[in-house]
Amino acid sequence: MSNLIPVHPLEKRWIYVVLGVIALFLGAIFYTALVHQVHPPGAIETIDSATLHLGGEFAEDKLGVRTDADGHLRATLVAARYGFYPREIRVPEGLPITFRIASADVLHGMHVPMTNLDTMVVPGYVSTVTTTFPKPGEYPMLCNEYCGMGHDHMWSKVIVVSRESWKAAAPQTGR
């Protein structure tokens, strides 16, 4: 035991500081997870990217915003080189809307600036995100994962309308 080199008191303080910062970060992660209920996705849904456009939920005629059988709003989109389809969707302000998006080819990201809508779109999986848009306006929907040479042209538009305008337009009802 006499061969041990004593640790300088200043180094001991820095070890305590580092351990304290690590404890602070872990505390913040656990606080966020427990109090704000921020968790990793639990329900993983797979899909065949090669045939997703041929039928089912992601067929071309079923894309867009619909009201499902339970009365919830659902936006179904496909990300493919180099765009989101449909290119433009209209949603109401202040109502929760669930986005379901699948990739037809490579890894994409969906980001709507000035909102909390941001997710990765991985080929073979369905990404599901629920959000609410608090105020009317036009929001760009951008791809934030490099997906090839045309990546910088991959965008779409979310138009948030007032609830009155939404009710007057009477959105299409899905199955």
C-alpha cells in the first residue's frame, strides 16, 4: 500500500466537480423523463418501403390530413427523394394532430421550424409524432437528414388555419 501516489487536493476537487456535473446531467435526464414524460418511442411499427405506395395507409390517394374513426386528426405523409408527399397540408390551430410518415427510399428527417415537430424517418419504419400548432400561418417542412444530392430542395409546407376555417372546409374523414 505504500507504493500508492497520493492525490493532490486540487485534483480531488476537480474529480468532485466532474462527478457533480455528471450527477447534474443524469438528474436532468431523469427529471425530464419522469416529470415531462419524455421517453424514447415504445411502439415500433415496420413497413415495406418498396411497396408502401401500392396500397394501405400510405397509398397516394390516402395521403394528407384526415379525421380517423375516433375523431382524431391524422396526417399521413411519405418522404422520398426529394420531397414530402403531399407537398402541402392544411391543419387546424390548437388541435392535436398525429403525423404518420414513412420513407420510400433512404433516411430522411422531418423538421418544422418554430414548432416542436422534429423526427427521423427511417426506411422500413413508420414514424409517429403528435403535436399541436398554436397559431395560424405557413410553416416550412424541411428534411434535416442528408439524403442525397437534391437534399437542399426537399421541403414541403404546413399551412395552419384557424379552427373556424377548418370547420368550414370540413376535412375528409378516413376509415
